[in-house]
Amino acid sequence: MNKYINKRFSRLGMRTFQHPPFPSGTGIDDFNDGKWIELSEAQIAFAEANPKASGTEILNMQLYVPPPPPVPSYGELVSQYIREQYSIDDELAILRQREEKPDKFAEYDNYCEQCKTRAKIVLNSDLSD
């Protein structure tokens, strides 16, 4: 008896049949078309070693590893850090009043420089501009 897998039933695992089920095929394209695929000994061993593997993973004998999340750019990271303390409206108000409230502007500007340094450290960038 041979072991087969079908896309429709792949969550239930391998099925054993004495004769090839209908419709049957070979390879991933036939699998994706809903045909029964006979598994090789290596694929059976892979499926048994990885009980949560999908049908595609079993056929390819490789577990899917999701790609890492995208790394934010330097500018995106700096903006994110600034937003932790200042909204865009806050920034616009500080910039409009920089002559009338220089201490408030200096505090804001110092915080922005800290955010830039923090982003460079996180991104392992050179600390020079």
C-alpha cells in the first residue's frame, strides 16, 4: 500500500491506498490542482517528523519560514520615536513659536537629536551624520 496526499485533505494527513486514487498526479502543480500525489519514502519520513507540515511543505520537504518583518528606515524610526512624545500638530506649533518660546524649541530639538541617535544605535549605523 502506498501513501498519498491531496490538497483538499492535506490537513488530515497522508492517506493509504492500495491502488492510486482518482484523480492522481505527480508534483506540486497537480497537487495544487487537487489531484492525489503519491509520496516518496523521504516525503513520508518528512511528514512523520513534522506532523504540522502542510501538503506543500511535505511535497517540497521543507518547512515554510515566514520572512522577517521589514526593517524600518532611519527616517521612519526617527519619526516613530518623535511621535512617542510629540504629535505633528505639537511639532508645527513649536516650530511656529520658535522665536517666542526658544526654551521649548531647544527642548524639542534636543529630543529630536536623541531620537536620531537612538535610531542609529538600533539600526547599528555609524553615529556620524
